[in-house]
Amino acid sequence: MLPFDAPPSFRRPARAAILALALMAGSVQAQGMFTTTGEMVTPRSSHVATRMSDGRVLIVGGVFTSSRPTTELAEIYDPATGTFTETAPMSVPRVDHAALSTGDGRVLVVGGYGDGETQANAELFDVEKETFTTVDAGMPVGGERTAAVRLIDGRILVVGGFNGGYRKESWLFDPETDTFVRTGDLNFGRYVHTATRLLDGRVLVTGGLGQGGMRPEGELYDPATGTWTVTPPMVSLRERHAAALLGDGRVLVAGGYMDGGGQHTSAEVFDPVTNTFSALAASMAMGRIDFRMRALEDGRIFIFGSYNYELTASTAELFDPATDTFTSIQPGPATERGALDATLLADGTVLLSGGDDMLDPKGGRVTFGEIYDPNAQSDAIFADGFDTPAP
């Protein structure tokens, strides 16, 4: 064993060699590490952060301050510099909206709430010009907590939401013509639901609130026919939950509010072969709502965010689809965020932006960004604080 007074230049290679051998032996799996990045121009929550075609991230809308509950302000995060910079504002303030890259150097922003009314409209951000342009849809599109997903052919499906009631409508945006057209209606109007594109091109919608309360069923959209089909019921009623596509084609559905209150720790999976839901034996470490699940390059699912004011430390988890188990990430992020966004960057890391600070007794917004690197290895393996393993 190396002496504790060995010079750092000697100890670090030894540590790296030991860690590499441990990883190759399968005894250590990288949980990843969190590092803080730049200060946001406008701290916000309930916003949307979208990776653009050039690798930067567009952050739009959200809740700003109590005196200005929604904002039209936008900013851009540059991974190359780790900084946030202001860009042109949207045409209207929005919160609880959706935004997706169109794949041609633009970002579609649709729906939400702002200026005291539902924003059933859309606009496009030009990545190169850094300007927003409103879309003349010719009809109301989207609503509060609408969901949007990009189809295999490049069109964007916008589904459901709240606009004077629970909406059944679905719309297709074509980036080649910049037009919206109606497609088939949901069987049941809903909002605070999820929409996930399956490997075969269909789209799965789960849960949410609708007529009579929480919706128990999922629905499947077939782009070839433009129609929705009801699935068998989910295992649990959920709203303000999250869903993520797994590499094997299944969909992980987790968290959300329970019927009658409380936050789910439970999770379930949707099987696209049988079109059915089944419960997972494992559950998350804590109940979560308004959180994010992001598929990492290695197939694991990164889980972060919650609305739990009783926390004394921040939390994050990984779901492994090979074992269908959850693992807490230690050490965790700098703080716990509610109503944040998490954006997968081109290098496989994840940007955490904005959100309400759950560890701040004053209930403020998180002012800084944070990067999660799933391939980094924490020094927690060496618990004695030295670069060499404990005797």
C-alpha cells in the first residue's frame, strides 16, 4: 500500500488504476457526478429547456416572480462555455407549455398559460437568427399542460391539454409547411398526462386528469391511420407523473399524484407487444411529482426532481432496465429542484435548469445550472478522503 504522504502525482495514477480494475471486474458501476455550471439570466420554474440543432439549449417561459407569475423571457445555455445568455423573448408569456426541436434548425413552442389566459397557439424559434415567429395555425392548438412528441417522419404531434375543459383534440405540425392540421381525437380528454413515442412509431399517452378525475387508461396513436386506441388500465392512477422509453421498447411510467392525494413511489412498465401495463416490484426512493426522467446513452434512466418540502438533502436516482431496479445517486446534486427541466446534451451529460429550490426555507428559485455526468466516478469509493484506498 502507498504511504499517505505519497505525492499526488504518484497517488492519482494508482487510484485511477485501482478504479479501472474495479470497473472492469464489474464490482463498481459509475453512478455519475454532479457539478454546478453558470448562473441563469432569469431564474425560473415550470419552464421548458430544449436542445437545439447546434447543441445549445433554449430555455423558454416559466414562473419568474410572484409579481410576474409567467414570463416570455428566453435564454440559451452553451455547453462549450457553461454559460447562460439572454436571447429574444417569445411573443407571449407561457408556463406549462411544450417545446420540441423541429429537426431543421428551429424549435416549436406550443400551448401553456400566460397573460391570464390559456395560450392555445404556437411560435417558432430560429436557432441561427435567435428570433421567434408566431405560427398562423388558423385554429386553437394545444393548451395548458399539453403534450408534444416528434414522430418518425419529422412531424410533431400535439395532444390534449386544458383549454376551457379537458381537450380531446390532437394536432400535427408539419415543419416543411409550418402548418397545423387536426388528426384523430383522443377517446378521453386529459391534461397533465405524458406522451411517449414507441420504437414502432406509435405514441403512448398515459394518465392525467380528465372528466371524472384521473384517467385510468392509456391510449395509443397510430400515425398511419391518425387514430387513437384505448389500452387496458394502468396499474395505478397517476397525474403529474413521468414516462421514459426504454431501450428494449418498453415504457417506464413512474411517480405522480395518487388518487386522493399523496405522491407515488411506485412504477410500472408498458409492454408494446401486449399493449398492457404491469407493476414493477422495485420502487423509487421517494414520491415524486413534476420531475424528469431522461434516457441515458447506456440505457439507464436518470430520475431527478420532486415537490417535497420536508427534504433535508437532495435526491436523484437511476433506473436500470436490465434489472428493473432503482439506485440512489450518492452524493446527490447541489439542491433539490421542483418543476425543473432536465436536458440531455450531445455529449451524453444532462443539464439541470431552473426549478423551485426545495431546500430553501424561503422557497426561492434555483439560480444556477447543474451538469450530471453519468460516466464520471465519485471519490466515494475512497471513503477515508485519501487518493489511496483505506487499509
